[in-house]
Amino acid sequence: MSHHVTRPVHSGILVLDYGSQYTLLIARRLRELGIYAEVIDGTSKEPPADFTAHAIILSGGPDSVYEVGSRRLPPWVLAAGKPVLGICYGMQLLVEGFGGALRSGEGREYGRGQLKLEAQIPGPGAAMFAGTPASQTVWMSHGDDVAKMPADLAVAGRSDDGVVAAVVHRTLPIIGLQFHPEVNHSEFGADMLSHFVRKVAKADLNWDSGSMLQATLNYIRESVKDGHVLVACSGGVDSTVAAALLAKALGPERVTAVFCDQGLMRKDEVSWVSNALKKLGLSHVEVLDSRHTFLSALAGVTDPETKRKLIGRLFIEEFERYATGHKAEFSHLGQGTLYPDVIESAGHGAGAKVIKSHHNVGGLPERLKLKLCEPLRYLFKDEARQLGFQLGLPADMVDRHPFPGPGLAVRILGDITEERLHILREADAIFIQALREHDLYDKVWQAFAVLLPVKSVGVMGDNRTYQMTIALRAVTSTDAMTAGVGDLPMSFLTHVAAAIVKKVDGVNRVVYDITTKPPATIEWE
Ligand code: XMP
């Protein structure tokens, strides 16, 4: 796929990725501070030609500097003469780069730790710590530690066990932190990053929702020129915001939103989404009625992976059928791809991760010979949400919980039938509405009902019942990689259970899923 997309702004902080699970979080934190940050492969042979880095941050990573094949610091980093902050493995690269030595294993620290700052910290790096307490909680996650300090660097802080936890260059704006300032558990981490940007790098802030919107609109206009865009909408936040941006940048006449109703959406979702798209000023909104195609293909399919693959393939086929019929009208295919997907699929982290992509349109752009336009490809989800608000999207659209591409199919365990879809839709709607009414919707990251292939005995009035079971799931999370159990009040849960059993025919029992991810996943299939 060709992704030669001009970046939204041409200066900011460059984050070099060495495979840490926190690399993207570093970039997000910087942007929250108001400076544009971009992630590139930590072993890149040269810096991006069209980007002015005010400072460079080296991420953590799973390697050991002495390991064969470990990721190395490219020579241009220190030669550039810019302020540098090395975090965790990034600090170890700096220590080694200046001639110090590391050792494996002895100073291993994981989780919360205590940072004790030195009374005197030399050099311009000292500004990073100014105003933070001499003893503070930090988040550690490292196996190696410093065995020998290089002459140019000084220890700025140690952990309780005496392990070197922070270093500064004696004369240059170069700093290394063994802990993770980007993680919320580091008490003064956000302050330190802010000091680094403003006091050490003295960088101009250039990233707020106004500049973000302008940059995104410019990007769309420059890349689409006088073309027309076909945008695949799922009803989720990302594709809706992308469609809204396209309409604003190009005018509603040059954007067609296509929404595929596969029969697996939630109660009233199809009309709600198509109305929301029309309200955005999109004059061309096509709802493909693909219910029969999907539901007949899914009849009798119970294996989760088979369901997912089938739905992914049908979705592409349906979309392709529409696009082929209207191909002459379009130059570009619009998608709501976000920055984390771009970085993860670039795979310069600890090994390329497989991203969930089947509600994206896969290899379609090549087959249809359409160019790709991805207005959000440099943005994080919270930034896409901010743009959504700025464009006037309704709050209940912008704040929506995520919903999986395969829809309710992965929330009906076993056979998918119209009857079972109806039961799940009703139960889910009761749960979600109750969450909203009790001000709990925004307290959890995602919530939904699942229909189990389990019948059990109950009693209603004087009658014995033998009916189906609904599981309620509500999780807390930041990125879906891990999830906690939503701490919903028991009185609320029993209220929802009573409402579901009373109003939804065929259900006599409701359970609450209290498993974290891992070991479970968020969805049941
Ligand atoms: P799991 O079940 O893997 O889900 O813990 C993590 C998050 O991803 C969502 N999800 C999907 N999203 N296409 C999507 O766009 C999919 O196939 C898909 N499967 C899971 C899920 O709802 C949760 O937010």
C-alpha cells in the first residue's frame, strides 16, 4: 500500500522506538503536553528528511545492549546535537554510547520503586528534575543496570537499592531515566516530561486541537485535490470522524459514506448511524442492506474463528460490489485508520503484531485502483475524539464504546439466528441504557451483553422455566491490550438483571463476567 502521506506538522519531538510496550504512550503524553511527537524505528539509518526534531527521545525495549542483534543507537542521534532523553533501554544505550558499562540481572526492578534524587545535579539536564521531590515513586521495568558510569555522565538519582535510576550529561542537554516517566504510576513523570520539553529542549508548543484540525483538513485537501472519496463507515468513532473531516475539507458533494448493515448491529444502530452521518452534512450516505447475505452464510456456523473469517470476507465482498459498480465516481477510498495501527503494522516494535483489520477494507484499494486517504493516520484515538467534538459530532457518538467489526456475531456463542439476535439486542439495549441512566457508561471502557448457549432452570410466577442465559461484561482499559473488571455496584447489576429477565422473552438468568484480560479476552469469541 502506498502511504506517502505528508505529516500534519513538520517539527516536534522524534521518539525512537526500541520495542517498548510504552513507546506510543510516550508520544501520546508529549502531544497532551502540546507538542507534536512522531514515532520512528529506533534503528533508522537517518532522521526523517522533512522533519525538524526539537529533541529526541529513546524508548525502552526488551533488548540488552550486549546481546547479539540488540537494537543499537544510530550514530546520527548524538551527532545531531539535539537534546536527548533516553528512557529505560534508551538510558542504557546512552550510558553505553558515552563509554560506560551495563550488567545483566543484578539490579532487576519491576513495578513501583522509589527514586532518590542527588542533592546536586550538574548540567542542563538538571532542569528536568527541578521542583520535583527528592524522593518520589516511579515505575520501573528493567533487567539490566549500570555497572560503570562514563566520565561525561553524572548520576542524578538512584533507586532504594542504589541502582542508577537517572543520569545527566555534565554539559549537554542529555538525560537518561531508568524508570518510565510516561507511565501514570510515576508520580512526577508528567512533570518531568513537561520540563524536558519546555525547559531542557525549550521547544515551541505546536499541537492543540486547533492546529490538529487545520493540519488534518490541509492534508485531506492536498491529497485528494479535486477527487471524490468513498468512505467505509462502521458506525464507530474513527470512521465517523474521518467521514466528518472529509466532508468538511472537501464539501459534502465529494464524499460518499457507505455503511454495510450485516444484520449484526445492535438495536436501532443502523438508523442511528445513518442519521448521524447525514447530520454531519454528508449528502451521500449509502446503507447496504446485506443482512440476508451475512445471516444465510452464517447459518449453522458456530466456530469463532470461522465466523470471524467468514464475516471479514463477506464484508469485503459486499463493499467491493458497491465500489465496483460506482468506481468511476471515486478517486480515493477513505478510512479511519489511527496512528497506533500504523505504528503497530509497521512492526518496528518487539516483532510485528497482528492487528485486527477485518472491518478495514483490506487489499481493496489496490484491486479497485483507488488511492487511500486516511485523515487520522497520525492521530491517537483521544485526538480523533477531540476532532469529533470540534466538528460538532454528538457526544454519544464521540464517546461511544468500541464495537467489534464482526458485531453481535462474536457475542452470540453458538448458532446465530434472528431469534437469538433479537434476544441479545434487547438485553444489550437494556444494559447500555441503564449504564447511561446511572452515569456509569463513561466509567467503564466498554460494556455489552453476551448470549450464552446455556439453558437453565428458573421459576417465574408459579411456573418452572428452562431458558437462556445472558452474560454482562463491563471492562476498564486504556488500549484493549489488557482489561480490568468494571467495578459496577451490585445493586445496579441486580437491577439490570431483573429488567432483562422481565422484559426479554427467553432469558431467565443473568451473570456478570468478572474475569480480567489476560487471561480472558474482552469479547467472548
Ligand atoms: P479482545 O476480545 O481481543 O478485544 O480482548 C479487544 C478489543 O477489540 C475489539 N475487537 C474488535 N474490533 N474488529 C474490531 O474492529 C474485530 O474483529 C474485533 N474483535 C475484538 C473488542 O470489542 C475490544 O474492544
